[in-house]
Amino acid sequence: MSSSFLEDVEFIKLIIKSREACAKGNYIKALEITEDLIFVHKEDKDSWFLHIQEGQMFLKLEDNTENPDVGFAYLLASVECFSQDVMLSRPCAMGFYNLAKQLGSVSYYKKCVEKSKQALAVTYPENTSPVARSMLQELKKDLEKEFKTLIRDVERKIAGAKTSPLNSEPKVWEPKKSLDLVKNEIQELRTYWMGLDIKIKRDFMKVSIAKLKSFVEGVYYREGRDVLEKVLTSAREDRKWTFWMCKTKCLKKLSSAEECKNHLEQQHAADFKHASKKDLVQRIGKDWARKISVGAWEPVDAVVAVEMIKNRLADVKAFAPKNGWSKEWPLAADEDRSKLLKEIKLLLVSYCDHKILPSSIREWLMRFPVQYLGKLEVSVQSLIDLHLVETPQSICFLESHELNQILDFLKTIKCKRNDGTDLVCRAVDSFLDHTRVKEKIDFDPQFSFLLLDRRLLKCKDVPFDDEGIINVFDPNVHYAKAPAHGDDIISWLTDYNSVDKIFPRPIREHNFGIWVAVLKAVQFTFRSLGTKYAKKFLVLDYDAALTVVENMCMSEDERRKNLQEDQWNRYASLLSDSCEERVSENSLSTNLFFLWAVRDVLEGASHPRFDFPDLEDCMNLIRQCKSLSDDIALKSIHHLKSVVTHKVLLLDSKILLIDNSRITLLNNLTRLSSFDNRTYILRLLKPFLLSEIVNMESKAKSDAAEAYLLLEEEKTSRSKKKKYKSNKRNSTSMSSPLDKTVDHEPSVNLEPRASSPSLKIVKEDSMELEGALSSERGRLEISSNSGIQEEATKDDPDMRNMPGEDLLLEHLESAPGEAADRYNSALDMTLKLILYLFTFLFSLISSQKHMVLQALLNIKILKEDLMHNMQPIQNHLEEQVPSAL
């Protein structure tokens, strides 16, 4: 016995690693490890062990997702995992039950019953490893009682669905709206941007790659810079931001969506292989679809038309049909036929639109006019010469009986398949909507600048650019006539919906969970296709055996032409004898379909039966029917042939319906395989540009503050000179220093400048920094004046004995002291405010939302304290100094 991978030490280590990741809630990492192991060991006899592990991981992912569409995708993926081995029939049956309950799907309920019966009948091999045996014993517990109850419940639901549709359990999900605090606090940046010169705005769109690299290295260190350089190198070489990658273990990089789709389909999606291309069901061609839709579908007077064909064939051949329809055929005033034809047209057009009309149905439809006109002595060759077999107008020759037959069958075809494909597509959209990029990013000829999309200068709502083609432009020419309207670019800078939230990380990890889930969904549809094709081949083999039975009866008719009636063989006796011969040859496997066909014909079965009865019992039943009349036998043959034909046609339409799901899911898997390097670039570019525009605004405010301080200093200097001259003129007339009150004005205006009540992102740091500079300058001036006064006292000892000196000294010491304390407190708070502002900007750049909110809260609190504490400083000086004097 060959050893199992379950006994391999390295394999066990990986399984332990996967389970540890699962225990920590990192199901994506666990899924990645397991998927890689399946890629290597999928042909192993114990591969079911990996499939059940992976299926359970998808169930955990389903439990942990809020989006019900994504949850359904994970549930469907788990069912595909459990479908891989008959030993997993139990979890597979429960998976189908949950799918059916969510969708109200009869087909999934039927699969649930099928898998439940399979679970009851399965026998587990004894030669499995101890680990596998232990798991299988767990699966056997209470199996019989559980599934017998489940089967009864599901069969009741299926029976009830025939009279009233099953109720589904839809889950309405609304994505949570994030607190977009930043967007509400950028009005100052908008105002600043609107006031910029158009040339500055155009220059802003040219991003220096050198500066960007420096910025990235400062935030993400060398690792981030290496990723950026790799992305830029790929862009230069491929001249395209997008590429496709297979996220299985092969990790193949692909250059186009079509190449990616072919790779996924041929290498990973389909275990089912068609016998040959001719066995594939073909859709009706565009030419026939157009003929069906444009035709008038009016009933033709068949009797007159046949006379024209017989007597005026040359004239009829001269008809000039347009899109297969000729207006020169004589019409019949038959309302019933007209109504039937209109209904047939509507159904056929609908099936064409849904792409479920197979070419086999077209061929079946053409048999009716050939047979009907044949009865009116119009040869097949004449119909070919008149091109009537190439147009649906030939159906308009039929009578009501034939039209009703066609209509009754067409009504049995279903246009939709309730398999949850639409839910999986919505799940994919929910992932891709956050990563699709609208803005083009190009390069200059030297590849030293990134050139942003010109449309950002005038609007934000632009179409998605899924191709990601890179162009090379001269920036001066490219932006020369670019209009600049509005401030949407500020909204774009703070919109992080289209950027990768985790940077840097391996490309394979992007959407890995949903990618594998959709891959499993594609494999599930291929499995369904394989089942339908197998059923079709079974019916075709039965049809072939039925044809043999019919040919034997026709051969007997030919033989009877030269014999007396008493020498004729009954059809039933002839068929029974043939069965005896075939069974005696011990080739039952090759003759089983013949035995089935003969048994059903002689028993008058309503439909083909594909069972495996006891051989002796089957032969006894056939022997008992040897006396069956020929008319009954022929009638039974014709009935079964008709039923088989309809079964094949319905199977073809169902196969196309499943194939539609396969195509849709495969296209969505291809979309998920696409990666746009702009999601990396924008993750780095937006914070960099935001910091650039913040720096531009801060510098503008700093320059304005510096000019204001210089102006205030000049005003203060002039004021001091005027006061000095005035005091000198009035000093001789002063009777006492305390007789008059001296008005004291601080050299710097200490009252904070008015600001918007809402907290701004950038304006506050500039304004509070300006306030801090003013406060510090005022404090230094007060300290300097006190120093001068002390020096004067030392030089003139008489001043120590001036009247009221103690009172004056006490007031002068208390007033500046308290003011200095308040100034020191204000300065401390100002410095803290600046620190919090830098924390806020860094948090904004690194997208750490909790730090952003905390920094904004700290800034708001400190700003209020600062404004509260600075106002009393001026008031205190105005009150204390005059009273002391």
C-alpha cells in the first residue's frame, strides 16, 4: 500500500500551521496553506482530508462576514469542497440544504436529497490512516437518523414547490457608513486651493518621483521604497498599470484578461473534459437569431403555396427574401394560427436573448415543415432549393396541431437558473468597487515625473479606467490648456476608497479569500456541466438502442412483404429473442441499453428508465410480453422516441443555462485576478500630495504672520517714541507719580485672532503657532522691562525710598508674575497643540483612523483651553498695572 501524505512530517507541520492560523482568526492564511497543499496532493487517495479542512474554513469565513452575498459565495465554495469525495456526502448534503434554504431552490433541494441518500449508503475504506479513520468515525455518528429526517423534510418541500414557489430567505445588507471626519474639516484647504493661480495648480499635477521616493522611505522605510521602485519599473517596462495573476500556487502572471481566463479555465477550473468538440452543445447562430426576431410570423396559406411550388417553381425561386422572410408567400386569415405563431416567436426571441437556444432545437423545429410539406408531396430537395429549411418562415406553413406541439414543448424550457450566480457576482462587485481606479496616471519622457489626470482639475466624477494604459506626455504641453474649476481635487486627495489599505503586502493576498471562493464556484458549475453531459450521453445511448429496436421492426416489415402472414414474427417475439441472444453472449455491459429499451417498449413505459434490475427478473418480464401486438409495440416505440428527443433538447437548453453561469463566474474570477498597481501608487501618492498642499498653505500663512509681526513691531516702536516725548514734556508739571493714571498698552496684541468655530485640518496649526510666537514675544518684552527697572534701582539708591515704593513694588511684582505664569501656561498648551497637529497629520498619512480621531479631539480641547487662558492675560495687565501706578 502506498504511503499517504498524512504520514509526511512536513505535511503535518503545514497542517498544524494552518490550524494555528485558524485559531487566531486568520482564516485567509489558513486557506492559503490548505489551497497550496491541495494543489500538490489533489490526486492522493486521502485528498478528501484536505477538502474537508478547506470546506470548514469557508464555513468559518461565512460566519465571520457581514455581507450575505459574500457569505453565500463562501457557503457555495464549501459545498464544492465537500463534493470532491463521496466520503464527505454528509457535510455536502447539509451545505446543499443551506443553499436551497437561502435561495428557495428546488434544484439544490434535489441535490440535498441525492447527497443524503449517498451519505447513508457510503462505506468507508478500512485501509485509511489512523487520523483519517478517527475523523470518519465522527462522521458516522447519528448519521442514519439525521438524514432520514432530513430527506423527509426536503421531499415535502420539493412536492410543495409544484403548487407554490418556495420562499427564499433574503438578507438585506447595507454597508456601514464610516465617520468621514476628514472631509468635513478640509474647508480651509478648499478655500486655499480655489485661491491659487492656475499655473500653480497645473504644476501641482506634476509629481516628482524623487520627492515621492523620499517621502515613502521616510514613512515606510526601505521596504516601502523598494515596493515603489518595483511598481515604477513594471510601469516603465509594460506601459500599463494593470496585469493579471493566477492566485493558485502556480502564481502565473498574465498580460490580458483573455489570456488569464483561458489559463484559469484550462489549468484550474475544469476537471470535467468533453469527449470531443462535436459533443458540445452549440448555441443558435446570430444569423438565425436575427431571422427569428425580425420576422412578421404571419400564417401562410399552405395549400396555395404548395400549388405555387408545384406549378410555378421558377417564379417562387425568384422570390427575394429579406433576412430569410419573403412577403410574396400567400397569407391565410387564421387568427388561431396567428396567435400561436406570435407566442412561438416571443419564446424563441426570449431564449435567444438569454443565450439558451441550442442549435438542436432549431434542427428539431425544421423537421415539422419538412414532414408536413412532405405529406403535401413537396420534396426535401425543393425545400432546400427554395431555402425554406434555412428560415423560420417555414414554421408559418404549419397547421394549428403542429404549432401547438411546438408551443407546448417550448414552454417547458426555463430561462433562469436559481443557482445563486447573481449573489456571487454581487459579492465580487462589493470587493472590486473599493479598488477600481478612475484616474489615469502617466509619465513625462524622462520618467522623472508622474502626471496626474488632467480631469482632476475640473471634476471628480470620471469613468473608471480599468485598462490602465500608460502614456508619455510633455507635461508643459499636456497641462498647457487644462482648465481648472472647482475644488474636487481636495476631495480626491482625502478619498481612500480606491487605495490598498494595507501596504506593502504580497499581491496574492489581495482578495484571496473571495478569489478562491469564486474559483470553487466556477469548478462547481463545471461539475454541474459534467453531470448534465453525462446524463445527456446516457439518454443518447438509450436513444441509439431504441433506434436499433425500431430498425428491427422495420426490417421485419420488409421481410413480411415476401412471406405469408402466418410466417410473420411478432415485434415483441423478435425483440425478446434478440435479448436472449445478447444475454447469452455475456456482454451485458454493452447490451444493457438494448435490454432497457426493449423492456420499456414491451411494458409501455411512459419514459426511459435507467436502473439496474436483476437480470433474470428483467428477462422473465420480457418473455412474458412476447405476445404483445405490433400496433402497441410501435406506438410505444414512437412515444419513447418522442420523449427521448424532448429530453435531449431540454438537456441541451439546461446545459447552456449552466454554461451561462460558468461564463459569468469565470469572467468575475478573471476580474478578481486583475491587479492595478495604481492602488499601490495612490496609497503613497495621496498622503504625499496632501502633505505638499498642507505645506504650501502653511508657508503662505507663515509668510503672512511674519509680515504681520513686522508691521506690529513698527507700530509699537512708533508708539513708544511718541509716549517718551509726551512724558518728557509733562514731567516738570507732575506733582507725584501717583497723581495721574498711566495707560499701559502691551507691545504685542495678546488677544487671539478670531477663527472658525469648527476645527480645521491645517489652519489651526498655523494660527496657533502665530499666537505662540506673539505670546513668547510679549513675555520676553515684559521680562526685559523688569530687568531695566532693577538696573535703575541699583544705580540710584534714592529710588528705594520713594513715596509709595512698597505698594508700587508689590503691584508691579504681582502683576507681571501672574501674567508670566499665564503666558507660560499658554505657551505650554500651544506647544502641545502643535505636537498634536503633527500627530494628526502623520495619522492622516498613515490612515490610522483611531489616531486621527484622538489627535483631533486633543487639538479641539487644547484650542478651547488656550483661548480661555489667553484672554485673561490682557485683562489682568490692564487691571493690575494702572491700579499699582
